[in-house]
Amino acid sequence: MSEFIFLVVNPGSTSTKLALYKGKSVLLNVSVHHSKDELLRFESVSDQLVFRKQLIKKVVIDSGFDVNQINAVMGRGGLLRPIPAGVYLVNERMVYDLKNGICGQHASNLGALIAYDFSKEYEHIKPYIADPEIVDEMDMIAKITGIPQIKRRSIFHALNQKAIARKYAREHNLIYEDLNLIVAHLGGGISVGAHKLGKVIDVNNALDGDGPFSPERAGTIPAGDYIDLSFSKFNSSKEAKSLLFGNAGLNAYFGITDVKKLLEDDTYEKSNVFPIIQAMCYQVAKQIGAMAAVLNGKVNAVILTGGLSHSNFIVDEISKRIAFIASIKVYPGEAEMEALAENMLRILSGEAKVLDYY
């Protein structure tokens, strides 16, 4: 395993992150920023494939490494058909679904496409993804709504939630599959998952309108009022959805999503800022309480993670409402690159099996 060299690729909406590993050792760790103008020339996310892949190759080669020595590429997962958590070998069915946006267009779709393209150019390279955003382990009862044509969907920060939950278990000499945990990922979107014995049996859809509002998303909102507003203001469903994510949450109130700047910059009137951020924390705490009910009150720990958990103000606002549920553990930041590498190492060590996408 120590001689196994693999590349980790994490495409974001405005960046491409890549890291090269030799076993557990990091050989290269780079994040390349993309301007809006640079990406506007592409009609769809999948059209960026060649551009992003060539950029990755150039970074690797310019850093003095030989692409021919790479044994595998682990890409961030994308919006696929619902599948259980785990590591998947990228196959033609997965590539077709991602290129055609069967379940939606997102920059993360490029992770698997880039990995697969490397495997076609270099036949010895194996392409993988791990714990994509659409991991679905929800109980059937959790998907039922009051409208038969609509079901709740599992779209959340599966990669980071799973990795942090396993990290918590390791640190306490426990086994993830033996625990009941509530994990709240606090970032541009917010997802709160109920982890029961190794499976996320309920979680809010953090992409397009469910759970707490966040820096970029509206979360759960009064449906009737939203329908009235969208009919009076928008001419298409695409425009109406823009009110739910991107132009929603803190961005809708203040025009920015940077919580640290809102809390510390004197440009923003604190009498306006604090109540809105407190309301966001209040909704996170409510969602955590709901997940405690899902787990019948039997919770080993509540874990706060994601970029917003760097803020002591936010952590304190949430913690004071949920301390009665279980002990609280904070893992600030997003460890997506480390999580992808960890999943590759789990395969190499035999801890996890490679799954098939179908």
C-alpha cells in the first residue's frame, strides 16, 4: 500500500482541488481557482471535462511527477441515481448519467468524469468515486410527504458526514456501525443527518429546499407564501428555483455569504445581522432535535462540522439549545480531500469493498 500512488480530484463550482498521495503520504496538494469568465465559455458542466482534466495533468507534470506512475484516481461523486454509501468503480453507466445530467448538473459531476477519462488515457489507472451527495440510506417512512407525487430525497454532504462520523468513532475507540450519531454539516448549504448503526436513515435535502436556511439556501419555507411569490415574480421554474438556492439565505438578506465578515465587519449593522444568524442557528438546533426524535432519543453524540463550525458564535448558539440531547463534538472545516483519500485507503486495506453502480 505504501507504494500505491493515487490522485484525488475535487471539482467545485469555482475551483479544482487535487492531491497526489503515495500511500498515506501527501506528495502534492493544490487548489486552482477559476474565474467566472473562464467557465462561462462552457455551455454545461460536462463541457468543462477536457479543460479541467488538462489543467490537472499540467499541475501534476509541472510539479515534477510522472502521470504514468499513478495507479488510481479518486474523484468526488456527483448527482447520480440514489445509491448506498461506499466506494464505486466509475463505469459507463455512471458516465452516461453524469454527462447527461440525469439527476442534475453540478460541478461535482466532473469528479467521476475526470477519473474515467484518466483511465481511458492510461489503461492501468482505476477510476473511483466515494460517498456522493446522493447517498440514499433513508428509511422509507422518512421519504413520505403529504403529496403522493412528491417524496423527500436524500441529497446531503455525505462524503464529509460519513468521514467525520468515522473519525469520531476512531478517536473514541468505537465502531461507526455500532453508534447513533447526529451530524450537522454547516456550510454554504446545511445538512443534518441521523446516523443509525452506520446508515444515514434521515437527512434534510441540503440542495434545493429542506431543513435550516443557510448562507446560500432558503431551507424549508411556508409553501403557500412561496407559491404566491413565485407566481407573481417569475416566469419559469428555473427562475423560481433561484429563490431557493444561490440567491437565498444570508445572501438574500445581506448580499454576501461570508459569516465571519458579517459578524466582524463594522460595515454591517449588527442589530440586523445577529437576529438573522441566530435564526439560522435556531433552525439548525431544531433540525438536530428532529433527528434526535428519529433516533428515539438514543444518541451517542452530536457532531458539528463544516466551514461555519469555525465560528464560536455559531457553535455556541446551536450548542446551548441541544446540549441536553448528547455530548457535542466539533470538527471545524470541510475535509473532502482527506475523506476521498481515506476512502481510497479503506479499499487498499480491505476495510471496504468496491461497489458497482447500476
